[in-house]
Amino acid sequence: MELRDFGKRSGFRIPRVNLGPMRLPADFDEAAALIRKAIDAGMVYIDASRGYEDCELKLARALKDGYREKVILSTKWSPWGMPIEKSDDTSADCVRRRMDEQMKRLDVDYLDFYQIWSINSREQFNQVTRRGGMLDGIRKAMDEGIVGHAGFTTHDEPESLVSYLPEADWCEIILFTYNILQTRYAPAIAAAHRLGIGTLVMNPVGGGRLAEPSPVLARLAEEIGAASVPDLAIRYLMSNPNVDTILSGVGKASDIRDSIASAEAGPFSGDQLRRIHEYMAEVSEGASRLCTGCEYCLPCPAGIAIPEIMACVMDDRYWGFTASARERYRRQATGADACTECGACEEKCTQKLAIREDMAYARQRFGA
């Protein structure tokens, strides 16, 4: 695969698609073989985490026999992301303990990157960057040659994130959620890119959601000449010049093959991107008339989680994600059949939505 600069701060050059090991096979030998297959195919940046079940242990097996030297290895932790002990905090000493444990789990003696996991507010940013905080612990490890580079991941509101990015002169890479259905981080990704920070994208196919059959998105993929909806999703990200690389969740060999094929097919043309945006806007306009998740409609006298069921209706009606919508609906403790049509929710709804009609839709569509 073609290499590009991983921002201007890190000094690395990386391929456009790399390895997200969150969805590896359960069997350790199978997982290790798949990881090596991905590395041999060029997916050399690996984004691990203490919180991804046993992925660090599986990586330890895969990175033997010279494979450690072939990769750019990153892992991450934070006390709110995955507390190990009740006493865990944002101190330098605590992150060093967790880092040492992770290196043992990975069976390595250095990490190319260590990321602070999920900085989700200005308050958390201040906590980890204060004197004696996590950043100081990471810097000490860098001085000792245990860690090469630092970064963080985020689910903060984009506007909040952009406000403190200029203060993060220590940050070399950031991992964002961004895909064709969830584009609100585009301004934050652009701001990070301008600052020379390497930009990674997780969930390029929506955590597998975009691999689900969707007639709505299949029509768009066919119209613009994409091989499939996942191909559409990956190439859409490749078309954003502010995105350095994406992380592909790998569970089988075809995930490697298909992701690399999409990356090598290259970005869409300007005309193709315009059509994608037009099409997505048309569908989103209809979807926007549904629930925003504000929860002003709650509590429901019948105990219905109205926003959750409304989200199932939106995914089915507008995007065609029928299977996952039905599955999520069936996990609800109280279904739409409990609706008494009292109308209390509609009186409180800030969007003036016809909630009772959508409850009826859910009963008819998902109730059986």
C-alpha cells in the first residue's frame, strides 16, 4: 500500500489502512495467524488496548519471530476507560503501573505509541495534562526509551475538542470516530491535521453496521461505482485529505483483503463525492424528522424507552438496517406494544414528533 506522513509530528509514514484488533477470532492460534497475515499484507500500525478483552495477549503471540520489528505498536489506557483497581487515577504513577502491565501482556520491551484513552471533556484533558498527571508518566517513559510517542483518543464533542487542541503540543496522533454516517468530527480532524497531528479513524464501517445489508446504501454504492457498501464507506474516508489512516477491525482474512482493495482503489472523484453528499443529505433530511435523543419525552408512563425505539424505527425506515434494528428492538425491556397512546410524550417532545405513529410502526414492523 501507498505510504503517507502520519502527521508532521511523529516522523512515521504509514499505509492508509491498518489493524484494529478488537474483533479478532477467539482462538489464540487463529488470531495470531490472522494478525501476521495482516502485517504481511502491509497493515503495520496496530492499535491495541487493555480494554479490548484479550487482544494484547493475542498480539503477544503474533509478534514473535521478528514480527515485533515489522510493526508500529500502540496501546492505550485511562482510569475511566477501564479501571483495574478502585484506586486508579490520572496520576503519573498509576499510568506507569498500567503501562508496565500492558507491556508484560504484550511481551514487548517498548511501545511505539502510548495513547490516553478517551479524553472526552476539557476537564479530563486538564486532569491528564496537569503536573504529575498521566502525561508526565508517559513523558518519563519516553525519556527512558520505553515509549516512543504520545497521543490520545477521543469521543468529546468536536467543538470542545477543537478548543483545547492548540494546547496539546505534546500530542502526535489522535484517534477519532468518523464514517459516512457519522461525519460530525470532520472539523476536528481538519483542525488536528492543520496542527500536524496524525489522524486515525476507527469504526470506518460503523463497527460492522455498514456491512449489514442496506438497500438504501447499496443503491448509492451501485450508482457511484463502488464495489459494495463497505467499499463505499472506506473509499469515502480515503477521499478526505485530512485522514491519514483508518483502522480496519479484522475478524477473518477477507476483512484484510477487502479493506486493502478499497484503499488501493483510491479516493472518489469530486463528482462522486458531490453525489454521495447529495444522496446522504436526502436520506438524512427524512431521518432528521425523527428522534434526536434529547429524552424530553421521558419518563414514559408505560416504561417505554422511547428514544431507543425511535432510533430502531429510523434505522429501519430510512437506512434499511432492518436486521440490527429488529435485534435492538427485541432487547428492549418494554416494547412499543405497551404504548397506551396517552400522548404525554408528544406534549413534551421538542421536535413535535408523531411518536404514537412511530410506536405503531415499531409494533407492526418489529413486534412479531
